[in-house]
Amino acid sequence: MFSDFGEKLNAQSGILSLMKDLGEKPSGIKTYALGGGNPYQIPEVEKLYRREMQNILSDGRTFENLVGCYDGPQGNNAFINAVVNCMNKNFNWKISAKNVCIANGSQSACFYLFNLLAGTSTENNSKTKKTILFPLVPEYVGYADQGIEKDMFASIPSLFEEYEDHTFKYFVDLSALRNYLKHHPEVAAMCVSRPTNPTGNVLTNAEIEEMSKLAREYKIPLIIDNAYGLPWPHIIFNDEAKLVWNENIILSMSLSKIGLPSARCGIIIAKEEIVSALSNLNSIIALASGNLGQALAKNLIESGELIKISNDVVMPFYKAQNLKAQKFIHKYFAGGDYAIHKGEGSIFLWVLMKDLQITSKEFYKKLKERGVVIVSGEYFFFGSDTENLKNHPHYDKCIRINYAREDQELEEGIKIIAEVYHQYRK
């Protein structure tokens, strides 16, 4: 019935399962929505957006123009200028409006980028199949099915270190990365998220610097998905991580995790050729990007309020919530052979259950029967070399938990997860 592309996008996938779970709750039992990516609705942030909307509504025809007119395909000029001035002021960059493009969310932006750079390409009358390389998996499930063509993605399994306090941390296997790039000229770009969804891992400054150098050496871009990072929403819990941009880097940002997930506003910072191409794609596919999020955030970016509330309210809230969730896990998982990825950022905890005797997909089904929705870990291990990924010791032993929930729901949900875990331990 459908084209190959249509069949590919309609096949069962991790992101499809995740988004369906946001709207389809188990019936007849109490539910615990610990699976999706919704941020917490922080009152202080909500008040800022309500104030901005009230200003829009009371300012002549500003509201009517907002909802009644298209912006250009690159985005709203005033919003783009606000982003440019903010980044130059706070990070001493030298970008211009030609370096910024707005998309309907960073998810759409990544779809554009992956298919702009990779897939079948014709050069000098010769066709080659170019790929996107993910230097560290597990990685964000939403990337896995975004290629228009099959086998567009390759990936490198992570290294990891375990610690005595039931925690561990992932690292990029830089030696394997260098070797892969050396022997695979078809790689068109590298892509990482920082902080990483699903694990909360924050790639070190040294890892980012080395990957940026490799991007320059091989003349390919390094895409960094910064949806949880600096300067907003600043869901990073260490002071060492630096925000980096240069012409080897395509930086993807978002307004979703700073309280505007439904506004679908992604921000791409890249060299001029990439921005121009993305604007052209946006014109063809969407005409223009939605402007509500841009309108609500513009003045907050210009005034510095968005950064200030990220630093003073959003980051401390999530840090405290992260520690609270870890405390619940240690309490209820006690006695098991488990570990939590170091809580360095994002709104998720990544839990490894070494002695789980069923797969994490089966574990997900058992939990859903109890009303608890999480995301199983297998979906985050993706790429063309599936057999190699399946050999990773964490492949089917991990789950992702969204801890941006009310305390009672979070603790009760984790308690049920632990009960099912203890039931299915080896």
C-alpha cells in the first residue's frame, strides 16, 4: 500500500512506542507516566510565558499578526537576532543571523540534517551511500528511524566505568572512533546529544574537543544535540561542561525543555551553507516554522531572563529531583545487582539491571501491566552493525525513567519497578 519510505516510517519503532504511551494510558488501574520526555511544569517558568502572552494580547495587533502571518523559512528575524546577540554576548562567539535557522522542533531539524547530509549522493557521476555516525550508543531513540533510506546510520558502542556506589558512566571509545573514520570515507557527519538522552551522560570537554578535531580533519560536521544543555534549559549538574561552537559544529537547541514542548521550536546554529540549505528544506516541507514559541521566548532571551531562570530555578530543581529519584532507586533496588548511570544532566535516569533474567522489552510489558510506563533500553542501541551492538553487556538490561514527575508518582512508580525487577532477577 505504501512506498518503501512509508513502510519504513510505519514500522514499529522506539519513538513510536514512546509517543503512543504519552497518549494511551493503561485503563482501569493507577498509572505512572515515567516513560515520555515531557519536562516538569515549573511554576516560575510558566509565569514568564503567561506574562509574555498577556503582553502579546494587549499590544495592538501583535497577536493577530502572530497567528495570521507566515515568517520566512529561516525563522522570525527578531527572534533570530535575539539568539545571535545572546550567544555572542554570553559565549564570546562571532555568529550572525546567517548562522541561525529555526525549525519545528529539534526532532524535525535532525530529520532535515540527517537526510541533507547522508543517503545516496552523486559526485563526479558516481553514486555513493553516505552515513551518519553516532560515536556513542546508547543514544537518543528519536534518531533511529529518521533516515529516508535504509542503513543510513552507523554507531560505536560505548565504553563504561563502574563505581562502588551502584553507579557507572559511559565514555566515547575514541580509538574505535578514529579507526572507523579512517576506514569509512562514506561518513558524512557525526552526531551526539549532550546531555545524552537516555542516560543523562554529559560528554566531557575533552571528548567534544577531540570529536571536533576529527570533524575538521575529515571535513565533516559534528552535530551536537543540545536540547537539555546550556544556556537553556541548563539541565547539566556540573560546572565543568562548556558550550562549544565552531564551523565544524552544527549545534541544535530547543525551547521544549525550558517549558515549551508543544510550541515545537528548534534552533540550529551552523555555518552559512548549512543554514541556507535548512531554510530551503523548511520552505519546501513546511513553508515556515511555527512562530508561537519564538514570540514567547524572544524578549526573555533579549533580557537575559531565560538564562537567569535556567540557572537559578530550572537547573537546581532538576538536580534535586535527580538526586531524589536516585535515592528511591537505591532504597527499593537494594539487594539487586543494579547500577544507575551518573546523574549528570537531562531529565532521565538510566538504570542497568545486570541480573535481570528477561529482556528490557519484556520488562517494559510487565511494568505496563502494573500501570508503570518506562522506555526499554534496546531501542537506544541502533545502527547498521546490530550484532555488534547486541554484544554490548547493557543492550537488553537497561530502562529509561523520566524523573520529571510529582514526588509521590515518582516514588510509587519506582517502587513498582523494583518489585517487578526483584521478581525477575536471576
